[in-house]
Amino acid sequence: MSLIKDHLEQINTDQSQNEMDSSESDYVDQPDDALDAEMLAFDSDAPRRRYGSVRVKMLTVSQGKFVEGIIAGSTQRQAYRDAYPNDRSNDACTSAAAAKLMKHPTVKQRLDDAWGETMENLADDSNATKRFVLRSLLALCKQGQTESTKLKALDLMGRSIGLWKDSQMIIAPAPSAAQLKRDLAGHLKLFKQKA
């Protein structure tokens, strides 16, 4: 019993001490639990983003590897295989799963954010932009579905490195009035001779 009495006396002493301390601070009406809650709230992570009314979950480790593979320039199929090494599906199933993963809202948002950062960085460095365009054209040339797509990519690559130049029309200077009179007089003489 004395242990309980000692404990209650300690609580009363602590409460009276807190009342004196709280009169000096801004937290006059708040108990100690509120201060602890504020400290926990301050130390906690920011809330997750919401898209519409659905709370979007964070990426899983495998989804993160998939996004990193896509950002690094791997194909969707290769990025999926790297992210999910235990999946032994055939190429068609792997491609379908990768396409489905590309449509996942969190993956899509992460890729859009990364693409925006990439575009900003490329705009700052024109040489990097040229390299990016050439690499993209090369990838399009290799992965193009139709021959026209491949030929167009090759054509643009050739133009960008100056492999061939567009033909330019040579524009002669406009003749003067005196030159036009002489030419007209010469044509009239030829016309009269034939008639």
C-alpha cells in the first residue's frame, strides 16, 4: 500500500510542478500527453500523397528497381526481368506484365517526375541534348515496328550529323531594267526574223 501512496504523491507533485511550468509557457491548458504528441508529430514523416480520393502506396522494392531500370534506359521487358528475377514467364507475358506495371499510378508518377528532371537537365546542356536525341533515334531505329519508322529515324540521324545536306536552290539576282530591255529587244528581233 505504501508503494501506491508514494506513487500517487509523486504524480501529485509532478502535476503541481507542471502547472507551475505551464503557467510560464504557451501550453496552459494542455496536459503532458499533448506535448508528447506534438513532439511525435514533429518527428514523423510527411503524409503520403493522395491522388483523387485514393491513397497511393509507396513503391515496393521491385517496383523501385523497375523504375530505375526504365530511367537507366532499359526496355520495359528487361527492366521487368531485372526487377523480378524469379519470374520465369515467356516474353509475351513479361511484356504484358511490364506494360501493366507502367500504368500503375505510383510507377507512372515516379517516371513522370524523373522524366521532368531529365528534360530540365537536358535543356541546360545542349551537347547532352544532342546525345539524347541521337540515342533515342538509334533506339527507335532498332525497335521500330515498321520500315518507314526505321527509315525516318535513320534519315533524321543522318541529317543531324551532316551526312547529307538538303539541296538549296541558287537564287539568281533580279535582273535590272536595262537588262530586261535588251533581252526583250533580242527576242523581238528573233520573232520578226522567223515571221
